[in-house]
Amino acid sequence: MRDFLKRKSSLLALAVLTACSAPAPQSNPTRSILADNTLPPIKAFTAAKPAATQRSNSDMAQDFLDLAFSLESGRNLSHFTRFDTPIRVKVQGRNTATLRSDLKQLLGRLRAEAGLDILQVSQGSAQITIHSVAKKDIRQALPHAACFVVPNVDSLSDYRRSKNAPKTDWIALKKRKKLAIFLPFDTSPQDVRDCLHEELAQALGPLNDLYRLNDSVFNDDNFHTVLTSFDMLMLRVHYDPRLQNGMSREAVAQRLPEIFARLNPKGASNATAHVSPTPREWINSIQYALGPSTPNARRLSEAQNAIDLAKQYGWSDHRRGFSHYALARLLKRRHPDLSYAHYLWADKFFGQSAAQGPHRPQVAAELAAFAIANGDATSALSLIQANLPAAHKFENAVLLSSLLLLKSEALAMMGEMGAAQQAHLDSLGWARYGFGPEWAVRAKQREVAALNPHNRSF
């Protein structure tokens, strides 16, 4: 399940640029950049090139067990489940062009990278049905979910009737026969795609999320938005012929060394990291800190507690970085200097354990926003240029379009109006994919423009 709080607030999607901005911009020469009255065609990512996972097979075997035999709630599963038959996928409801394109691309990756026998069908029965419905209907069924997957139901009304029945309980499931995925159609294309990747992956394989993973969508921090090579390997292992429905955790564990050695021979020589489990106490603090219904004072105290716990556990990995990142976001409006300091701490710890991932580019965008707000266009442009390739590599249109908008403002501050105009135009197609409707794109333009000191009214 992808939490509504994470998608609604776009925790990792640069949604708080306005927090360090001044009052709304007034008319001046740089506003000509925003004078275009029509948006260009929507852009989309077409050729995924995920980097090969670098972790050891022994570490990943432990990851597999923890992903496959627990739920996000912490409840344990007593036996292994998957589909025994070829998997057919059907879409019902509002089937948008971007959903069709993203689903086609994802199914192609699942066949090529995970070795699954999976196809989309338009008629007849299907093992997985994707229901494209309104956000409000999803929230009425499951208040904190942006999207979710559930076994043995045919509709949201069916789910509401069967919500507490054994047939919808993953723990009671003996094998997977029929699953329903509920996605919102009335949100941005990127939000729909992110939901599609996570929910389809969980419909097929692991049901848990682990904060200790820095290279997976099976992680509640949501830095990765599309399936990674680690995720595809987990799915390939999940459907290896040596595993069967009903196997216990111990039985699966006995077979994993041979399976990983066969499917990922390079992993046998990679160093074992033995990343520690993530205690529930830290998870609870993070969830309270980022929860939309949590009072502000408690959000701040919980974020600080997450940092204190990370120090207590001796962490120096991405979880320590995420603790600082969460507090930095909460502090930005009222305490920008302290927020900036925590972004620097986040960058330090992300650099130590996730240097090649999408984590540091997210922080770089925040730091670039601070630089522009402080009139330092040169530093901002340096940060932006260094991180644009990563935004594209990790298929994050929100980040990519935001970086390009920031680049436009930095160039305008330097008097390079032609290049500023081009960067601005380049951002818009990605913004349509990342932010969705025109009003959301225009709002993001205004937010970023308001960072530029030349556009402020004091």
C-alpha cells in the first residue's frame, strides 16, 4: 500500500520550495519567462536503465525473507505465496493514455528483467485487475492510502463489504489467484505510475517495506519511484521454480543460497553489509513526523526523536540521512537556517550509504533553492547541473522539472535570459507528467519564481 500522506504531501518531490520563498513575485523582466500561454506536450520516460544491484547475495537473501514473510504492519506470514499460473493483467475504469503507456512499459520490464510470464488482456478473466478510480473513493475505502492492492475482491464496494473478512487477509491467503489494485485516475501521471510500480510489484511478490533498503521501491521513504534492479531480482527469485506456494520461511531460507548464486553470480563476491533491522520505535517517530494529522509541535518532536534514535542505534546510513531530511522539511518555514543545516547533514549521510541513488539529488534541489533565495545563482547552477542526469536516470519528473525551473531562475539571475527561457520551456513537459494539470504546473512555476530575489516585493 502506498500511503496517502506520502503521495499527497509529495514528501520527496520538492513540494516545499515555497517554504523558503518570499512574497509572490511582481512584474519585472524575468517574468517574461512565464509569459507562455500554452504548455508543450507531456513528456515521459521511455527506456529504463536501472543500475545493477551491488549488494551481496547473503544480504539479499535476508532481505527476501523479511520482504516475503512480513507485512508492513509488522505481522508475520507463516507461508510463502505467489501465482502458480501465467499472469494476466486487466484495466478497468478510467484508462488514461499515460496509464496505458506506463503499464505497457512496466510489463515489458517484468518480462525482460524478472522473467515473468505476464501480459495485459482486454477481455476475459485476469489474475490481476487494475481499477482506475477517483481518489476520494480510495480514501473512503482506506483513509490513509493513495493506492492499494488486496486479494479476492472485484471492486471497491466489494472490498468495503469484505474488509475484515478472511478472504482479504494476506495472512489467511494460501496462494494468489485473484488480486485487485486500486489506483487514482485524478492525480498526476507520475503519482499514478509510482502507485502502479509499487502495487503491481506487491501483487506479484513481496508484501513488506523495509526502511533499511536504499535501492528499492520496497521502502517507505519513497526515494525510489520505479522498480529497481534489486526489485526485479526479488521478483525473479519469487518465481524461481525451486520455490512453491505454502513453503515455510525456514524452507525458503534453505533454498535461497542456491537460487541467488544461480540468478546473481556476481553477488557471491560482493561484501556483506549486515545492515541492522529498523526498530519499530524509529518507524513510529518517522510516521508521526510525516503524518498529515499530527499536530505541528509533535511532528517536530518526533522528527528530532528519529534523529536521536538514529544516533543511539549508531546509524550512519540513509536512515540517519532520512531523519535529518524529515526534520529539515518541517523546519523550513520558521527556521530556514536550521533547516539548511539539517539538509547538509542529510546529504552527508546519504553520501555515505546511497551515493549513487536518488537521495542526494533530492537534497541538492533543496540546497539549490536555498542558494537562489540567497542570491547565489552560481552555487545553485552548479548543484542543479550536477544532478539533472540523476533526476532523469531515476525517472522522477517532479524532481527533473523542478531542477529545470530552478536552473531557469539561476540563469535569469545571471542575466542569461535566452538560456533561462530554454530551461524553463524544457521543464514544462516534465512538469505536466510530474505535477499533472495546468493549474498545478503554473503553481509550481510561481513557487520557484518566487525564490528569485529579483522577483520579490518587500
